[in-house]
Amino acid sequence: MRMFNTITLVLLVIGGLNWGLVGLAGFDLVAALFGDMSVLSRAVYALVGLSALWQLVAFFTGDTDQRARASRA
């Protein structure tokens, strides 16, 4: 599960940086790399959204502190 949390966190950082570029420079990096609303860019957007949901659930259930629990066990 730790690897899955790391992957979703990385996807959220990528999504946040992309939105920062959109807001500051009007440049959508995902669209530039994969095409404007292509299947691949839509998949990236969907994965970022699902990652946000996963991290939100983990935050509210307290699963964000897995490393601390593992080190105490």
C-alpha cells in the first residue's frame, strides 16, 4: 500500500504543477505532451483525479501515517 500511496502522491504533484502552469502561463503541459483531450491525456487527468480521491479518503481515515505505524510495530 505504501507504493500505491507514493504513486498517487506523485500524480497529485504532477497535476498540481500542471494546474499551476495553466493558471500562471496558460500552458497545459499534459495537453502539450499527449494531445488536447486525446485518450492518453484524458487517462492522465482521470488518474490524477482518482489519486486525489484516494489521498482524500486516506487523509480522513488516518491512513496517511502508515510509516509511523509500521515503525512502531
